[in-house]
Amino acid sequence: NGLSGVFLLEALESKLESYEQQLMELNKYSTQLTEEYSRKVEYHHLLIKSRKFLGEATNLERQEAANGIDSDGDDVNEIGFAMAPLVGGAASTTGNVDSEMSFSNIAGVVATADKVRFERMLYRSTRGNCYVRFSSLSTKAKDAKNQPIDKICFIIFYKSASIETKIKRICDAFSANRYDLSNLNRTFELQGQQQKNHREMVDAKVVLDKNTETRLRLCVEASSSLEEWLWLVRREKGIYHTLNLFKNDVASNLLRGRGWILTSTLVAARTALKRAHVQMNLTPTAMLERVPTNWPTPPTHFTTNKYTWAFQEFVNTYGVPRYREANPALFTAATFPFFFGVMYGDIGHGSILSMAGLYLILTESKANARGMDEMVSGIYSARYMLFAMGLMAVYAGFVYNDYFSLGLNLFGSSWQYSSQVDGAPATMLGQYGDAQLVYPFGVDPAWKISGNELLFYNSMKMKMSVVLGIFQMTFGILLRGINSFYFRSKLDFFCEFLPMIIFDLALFGYMVILIFVKWSINWQNRMALGSCNYNINGVFGACDLSTTGQCYSYSGNSCTAATLLVELCPLKYGGTGGGCQPPNLITTLINIALKPGSVDEPMYEGQAGVQTFLLLVAFLCVPWLLAVKPLYLKFTHKEPVLKGPTSAENPLLGGHVKGHSNPHGTVGLDASHDEEEEHHHGGGGGDHGHGDGEFNFGEIFIHQAIETIEFVLGMVSNTASYLRLWALSLAHTELATVFWEKAMVAAIEMNNPVLIFFGYAVFAAVTFGVLLCMDVLECFLHALRLHWVEFQNKFFKADGYRFTPFDFRSIIEKAILE
């Protein structure tokens, strides 16, 4: 409309004041009309009840004349009439009574709940010298809101003026509305009063309805523009709030503001500034330049898409990365669905989950619909994540050859069972080690029905979990080194990264090597080398110790059943097996620390010496990590000129690195940028007080000791934590097996169609509730924990803050009405 923000707000304020004034006047008038209408309704029904009271008044006057009560209301025989409700109906006939003996009356309505207290108060105050009659309002008596009026009619007969004063005060105290029934004995006047009140009541209702209609029309008219007004106010408020951050310069005629902007949008911002000058026909007075001085740590911003947004939010929930620090979300986007698939691996269940994710992707337009439930909206925001999790579960299901706990014979099994009876032996369709017998992808389906299925899968999944975990933790340590190298922090690189990576590779990297070495060895051949089943000609299996007392070893030496394996094995690797017996890797790894220099079941020559050397290297890395950095900081602190960057110069702590451009980074704005500014990037003090604060060696050493203990113990505990990949995969498979066998197989064996139908219903229900809901959430949370704790704590500082630019879209979205 061409108006500036000031005129827009003034026009809006004037319009809102007009609406407010009209509504306030209408509300005030409505209150008066409502009260007036309610009184008219009460009076209307009281007049109807007055016909009943008319007979009571006539009888009372006649009785008064007969009993001889004087004009002051004093009974010569007894103290007035006992105040109690009349029993039965009253006479409807009327007669002529002397005016001296006539009674005055006060009529009205009082709340039903106050009836007993009202009656008691009248009796006590007048000492019984009044006569009261109550009658409930008709159920047709309703107020302006069409709600029943919970009140009761009353009429009080009296003769004394002093009593009248008391009665009026009591009515006022109980908020009882009093009405005129002075013409109670004049029937025609009473009927005329009733007709007049009825006309006024109808007129009041019409006016009240018109008032309500007018107020509703104004509210509807205002509500149609409410969202637009909210957008306008929030937009202008955001602009004014930002402008208030500007400060006057020395000359007090120029506003100066400093902030952050994406490097990639700097040119677009300057173009927009020039275009604004042209459109408003102003002389170019606004400038947008870089600030050359060192600022605090810049905010962190990452450009995301529909797929990576959910993973970035996961990382930001744990902590926002430091400026230009390695972003864990980039790797989480790949490893999170994969680890979920490892735990949830099943072709059938994964297919259902991936189809659910695909449905969310195809209907993603509903995600921004108004009135969308918050939980449903959150699920839509993770639609690509769910789809990737389902695909990874399908992939892992093919690796495990698991389809709703059943094996699929896709490429033909290399094993053949002699019969279909439980416990029947299986024979290999070829020679052991033949490459043609290797199942093309995944596990041979014969293992799904073998007696040692659980042992085989446990061994495979446990070792796979350890390998994946150590690979991810090692990669996390490498990212720590990359951060140090990128920010040229030599102290962190040599005193933290190097001892950490060496310690990791010496113990846990070696563990992975042992696993692959054990997988790669032909143990059937090795065990044959260490057996006593050779004849004198060296033919394996030609001699049997059960039939003959003496046979020969692979080396041609005679042997008996009492000959030790280490003597039979020609490899001579040492230990108890000599290299001809597959070792227990857990025992081997534990003995590296508990029995250094000793290997019970070696797999290669010189294994004991290698393990002792690696243990010594890992042991030396602990004091290296613990003491070198604090001591270096202590000695360099005494020098007059520090070679390392201060906390303001270290980019990871708040500065920037010359020569490194980041299209997704931020730059400080306001003045020219000095491209020739020099920074020294020698050592790094980082988080340990090597900056502008007071140097405290004890604090630095304690901090480093805590970090060392956390790393050393964390490597052990984190490696064990990755076994959850194996445990949850095992639990998923076993639950699927139990549901299939107890629900479907049991029903099928009964050979009853009805029972099969109900069996399938039970199978589908428990599969959906447990495996497709609870187990998905369980695997999801465990995969999230592996990334937050085991992976990110190796390199992720998580002490940055998010870049929150001035954005009209985010401001207006907060003003959208549901």
C-alpha cells in the first residue's frame, strides 16, 4: 500500500481503537440489557404467581380482623403469626376488607440456595410479625443466555412501617430483587401490569438480540483480519527491535550496527540495500562492510535440505557445533540409519517401515497444513530419515537372511539335510573352502534351521558390532585430529590427537585385526595339521586312535591320545595350541593386559611379542596425554611473547583463519575487511586457560587428568556399549521367531481355517504393536545414544550457538492462527 511502518501501525491502531470503543459500548449496553431482561422475566413470573398470593392476602386480612390485632401489629392474644409456609392451596375468593385492617406487602425473588437463611432472618428480625409465602419460579423462566433462573418467588405481608424497613434491609443483604405488587388486591390493575411488563420484556429481548448480533458481526469482521494484523505487528516489531540494536556513532548523525551474515549472501545483501535506495529515491547513505577487528566466536550455520534437516536437528539437540568445527550431522546422516538397520535388520519389517516413510514423503504437502497435530508434524519432518531407516533395515535383513524370522533361499543353499526330521545332519555340497559354495550375499538359509543357529548368529553379530563400533570411534578420533589440523592447533594435534589415536589403534584397532585374521584363517586345515590322524605315509584320516593305539602327526612323528596339541602342531607358534586351534578372542584380548607376553592360543608367529609391544605403546600414551600439554603450557606461559594463539585468535575459540573460506560460514559486518591481517597459528591453548584469563596450572592439570581418564575408560566402556547392536538385533530376531511360532505355526498345525484366521490376527497385532512400534522406538533411541555418546564425545565440543538471522518467514510463522 506504499505506507511506511509508522503509518501502517498508526492506521492499525486507529482501526483497533474504533473496534475496541464500539465493542466496549456494546458490551456495556449488553450488560444493562441483560440485567433488565432478567428482571423483566422475574417480574413476569412473579406476576403469574401473584394470583396465588392474592387469595392468601384476602384470607390473612379476614383472619386479622377476627383475632383483634391492633393497628401497630401487636396481638393481644399471642405474638403474631408463626412464620411458616402455608399448607395446601389458598382460597381464591376475594371480599371487601376495611382499609384499616389491610396488609402491606413486599414481593420479589431470591436465590433458591438462600431460602432457608432468608426465612430465618425474617423471623428473627421481625419476631414473627410478618407472613411470608414462597413459590418456585417456573422452569420456563430463563435468562438472556437461555439458562434456567435458579431463584424462588416470595411475598411478605406486614403492617408496621418499622418492619417494612427491616424487611427491605434484609432483601438488600440477600441481593433479593424487589418488585411492586401494591395492586395485589386489584385484579384488573394487576392484569394490566402483567401485560405491560410482558410487552417490555419482549422489546428488551429484541434489543438484546440485536446487540448480540452487532457484537458478533464486529468480532467476525475483526477476526477475518486478525492474522494479517498479527503479521503486520510482528513484522514491524521485529524491524524496530533490530533497529534498536543500532547505536549512534561519534558524530551522532549516523547509526551503526554490527551483526553476522552468511558469506554466500553478502553480495545479495548489498544488492538488496542498493535496490531499497533506488525504490525509495534516497541518496545511498547505508553501507554494508566487513568488520576487520576480532569479534567473539561467530555463530554456526549449516545449509540443510529435506533429508539432512532431521539429522542436523539431532546434533543441535545435543549441542550446536563450534564455528567451522567438523559437523557430526554430515556423518550421522549416513551412519544413523545404518546402525538402526543393524539392530532392526529384517526384510519384512524393514519393508513396512520404508513404505511408511515413502508414504510420508509422497504426502509431505500435508506437513504444513493448518491444524496439524504437533506429533504428526514431527513425524513428517523425519520422513526421509524413516525411509532411510527402513531401507537399511531391509539391507541388514538380506545380510542376516531374515524375513519375518524366516530364511529365504534366494541363491540356493550350499548345505543339504538328509531328512526333514529335527536333528538330522546336514552335508556340504562340495569341499570346505570352495569359493563356489560361498553364498553370494548374506547368510546361507541353512543356518536358519540349524541346531546351532543361535551360536552362529551370536558370534557373527557380536564381532560385527565390535568392528563397527571401533571403526566409528576411530573415525571420531580422526575428526578430532582434522579439527586440530584445520585450525592449526599443533599443541592439540601432538598432545591430544596423536596419543589418542595411537592408544586406540594399539589396543582396539588390534582387536579388529585379530577378528579379521581369525575370519580369514582356514581353521579346518589348521586343526588337521594339529591332529593325530595321519598314517606312516602322511595320509590324513587314514589312522584312527580309537582303533589303533598309535598314529602319526603331520610332521611324521608318532603320537598317541596323550600327546599334547602343541607338540603335534607343526606351526610352533607357542601357547597351548601352537597355532592349530582357533582361539577365544575375548580371552586373548583380556590376557593382553592381565598376562602380557603370554598367548594361550596364538594365531600367528610372534603374537606374544607384538601384543606386549602394543601394550607398552598404549601404556606410554597415557602419561603423554596426561602431562605433556599442561607442562608445555606451564613452560610457555613464562615466555614474554606467546607463540600460540589466544582464545580470541584461535578460530575454534572465537577467531578466524586466514585463507580458509566457508560458503556456509558467517562474517562480521560493518567496516572494511583487512585481507592482509596476520594470525599466528602455532600452539593452541584452547579450553585450558591459555587465553586471556589468569593462568592456573593446577586447574589445567586437573582438567587434562579428567579428560585422560574419560578417554581411557571411555574407550573400554564405549566398545562394550556397541554390543547393543548385537543385543537388539538378537532380541528382534527372537521376538519375531516367537511370534511366528506361537501364533502362526501353532494355528496352522491345527488345520482349522477359523483358528488360522485368529492366529494371523494375533500375529499381525503383536507384530505391529511390539516390533513395528516399540522395537522401532527402542532401536531408534539406542542408535541415537551411540551417536551422541560413543561417537560425538571423541571430537565434538558442542558449545557453539546457532546462527539466527532476521527472517520475516520465521517471524510470521509464529503469528499463524490454527
